[in-house]
Amino acid sequence: MDELRVVIPWPDVIHAQKRFGMVATIIDLETSADTLSIRCYGADELIEIIEAARKAV
């Protein structure tokens, strides 16, 4: 798998929150259909970017 893409339109994101992960923080992106969990470093900054993008739409 060279490239993986998941497309979630900003208006579909209901909530973004972080939770504890052993190696790195996990961000849960909640939509009406499902929840996408992303493990990453810099979770606080990424959540700020996500929230700003949601509000800009």
C-alpha cells in the first residue's frame, strides 16, 4: 500500500477529541456514520487545525 487516503468533508466532522495512547496520542474524528481514530504526535495542534477548518466551512 503506497498511499492511503480517507476523505471526510469538514461539515461531516461532528467532534474531534484526543485520548491517551501508549506510544502517541490518539485523535478520534466523530461523524454521524463512524469514528476515525488517528495516532499521531502533536495532537493538540492537529485538533486546533481541524477545528479551524470546520469553522471556516
